[in-house]
Amino acid sequence: MVRKSFLNRLKIDARFKLRMKLVFSLLFVLSVSLGGCTDTPSTIEEHLAQGDELLAGGEITEAVASYRMAMHIDTLNPHVYASLSRAYKAQGKQVIADRYLHRAMNIPYDLGIRSLEAGDDSTAIFSFEQTLDIFPAHPLALGKLADIYQAHGQFDKATLYLKKAAEANPNYPPTFVKLGLLYASQGFSAKAKDAFAKAIELNINASRAYLGLGQLHLDEGAWLNAIENFEKALLINPGSPTAHLGIAKAQSNLNNL
């Protein structure tokens, strides 16, 4: 009787151990499954990376969903809007793509402008460069970077960014006026004249270009050419003190010949 009872207990223990083994096996499987869930994106960077992977694989709708999840986390992240722009462009939705691209560009550009106004050139440079990362041909950001580097005496960089701005928007006269003034300040008279001439070609009323040409001719002792350009500037802006002074100086030199 005792032996039979002992054997029964052994059978019960064996069944219990088997059940526990099954339970632990199930828990292990669940833990592995749940562990896989940790791969679900939770940060902006993870959502963007997932979106990029989906977009590269042609799963555009899913990519848009990932980018939108990133947007819900941070509504002021320009890279999120740039990614959405790429995705909508891939879908052939150009109007929506352009809307998101403009939003992506405006966020860092506006920060750059505010930083400039606050005298924080370092943050301004970073912001304008971030704008160019999103849209390399942004003429205003290129122009602002040129202004900053020129103010700091880094003329090579200033010239580089102004030339890029001119390439990005070749029909914008003020860029060529700035380029002419920059060349003139470095003694590159021929390049300066070409830039001023281009500004006038684009806008016959570009008074600053005439002033720039007048000053170049004045510095070279070409008094009649100087007077001619200063007079053209006065036709546009009769009250220009620079033009009046330039004419007076050129005329004085002519009288002394």
C-alpha cells in the first residue's frame, strides 16, 4: 500500500514537471516574440530609418506612415518634412511634395534669420547649411552665408557662396551686384565689371551696379566713364550722395588735366 502510494506520488510529480516544462517553454516562446516587438520604432531616428528602408523597397504608403509617426513626435524637425516630400514625390503627388519641401526648408532658414538678428553667426551658419542640406540650390540661404563670411573677412568662401547663389537663381540682379562689389573689394576689376554688367543686363535700373562701375572707373582714372555711370545712377536715384560725390571728383580731375 505504501509502495503504491509512493508510485502515485512519483507519477504526479512527473506530470507536474512535464506541465511546468511546457509552461516554461511557452513563456520562452512568448518572451522571444515580445523581444521582437522591441524592434518597433520609437524615436524619430528609428521612424525615419524605417521609412527610408520602406521607400527604398518601393513600399511608399508604408514609408509615408513611418514618416508621419516621426512627425507626430516632433513637428519642427525639417528632416521629417523633407522625407515626406520625397515619399509624396515618389507617389507622383508633386503639389503635396512641394508643400512639405517648402516647410522643410523654411524651418532651418527662419532659425538662421533669427540667429543673424540675435548676432549668433555660428547658429546662423549651421541653420543655413542645414537648409542647403535639404535644398542645395536655396538662393537666399546661399546669399546669407556669403554675407556672413564676407563680414568675417573670409572672401573666398563668400565668393563661392555668391557664385552658387547666382547659379541657383541666374535672373536675380542683386546677387550679381553683391558679387561685383565683392570682386571690387579684392581688386578684381575685370570680374567686378562683368558682374555689374550682368546685373544691368537683368535690370536696367540696377542703380548700385552703375555706382559700382562708376567707382571702378573712378579708381582707374577713367573720368568720363565714371561720370557716365554715376549720371545713369542719378537717373534712377536723383538723391544718391555717392553718385553726386563721384561726379564731382571725376569732374575735378578732368578740370585739372
